Amino acid sequence: MTGLRYLAALAVFALGASQALAQQQHSAPPATAQAQAGDAQTYDSKEVAQAVTDFFGVTAEAAGSAVESVFAKKGRPVGYIYGGEGAAALGAGLRYGKGTMVLKDGTRRTVYWQGPSIGFDVGGNGAKVFTLIYGLKDPEQIYQRFPGVDGSAYLIAGLGINFQAGHGITLAPMRSGAGLRLGANVGYLKYSRKRKILPF
């Protein structure tokens, strides 16, 4: 298979998986607890854990453990993105996704993401994604590239967390999905207002 056909096949797989997951998305996960005084523009760990529990359909204990590990590193987020994505890799890989960005101030926007990766990585997966957002001052700032290192492993079903950062903003995607994906890769995700076929 030529390099061009290989990239095309990866793109078809990843796009197909992300579109299938997008069709299965549920309504926005609730985040109903009241924030503490002085933290009105951020979510606390209980709010986020409840939203993660509802979105992924996992136990409160599992959601709480994942959320606390992120909070211990980054603190309280200003918002989150929930959605679905598809990815495939054989050394080089592609990832495509779609979701809804929800900020504490009430802002809601549909966002898309896509990006390449390279590394010791093979397989494919479709995943639900819940991404915590830190340092975002303006909703328009989400539309840029965010480099990151992904060391997640998917064995039929699993959960992985990694961090992406750029221009003072940090994203912490939590993924739970099906498929077979083993390895570690380095790449970036570019967030956009519309679906883009080219991931670069």
C-alpha cells in the first residue's frame, strides 16, 4: 500500500468511527452542584465527577478516581468538552472527533478536532471523550493546535488520560472506548469550527 493510500485508509477508518460515535452521543452531562464563593468561573471535583459518571456510564468511584488524578495536577477547570472520536495508527496515525464545549459561564459551542501522530503505536479505536479545559480566557482560543503525548492503551475497553498544552491553555482528555490500540505516540490535535478532512 502506498503512503497516500495508507493515509487515506486511516482517515476513512477514523472519520467513520468518530461519526458513528457522534450519532450515539447523549445529551449534555449535568453539572448541577454550586461552586464555592470565589470559584464561580470554575467547576469543582464533585461537579466534574458527576458529569463524567453520567457521560461515560461508569461508577462514581471510577469517575472520582480519574477526576481526582487530574485535579491533583491541574486544579479546577473552566469548562469541558464531551463527544466522540475515531483513531487509527500503524506507526503514523490519524484522529478525528466532534464534541460540545461547555464553559462555566454558560457558553456552549460545537467543536471538531483532528490531528496526526507518530510513534510506537498500532491499531484503531473509537472512543467517547471528556476533556477538561484549563486557562481558557476566551472561547475563541480553543481553535488552535494543542501538542501532547498519548500513552493510552485500549484492550477492548479502557480509560486513558493525557495532557495537551499550548499558549497558556491546557486540555486533559479522558477517553473510554472500544477497539485495540497499544503503544505511545507524539502528535497534536487541532480544534476547529468545522470538520476538516486534512488533519494538518
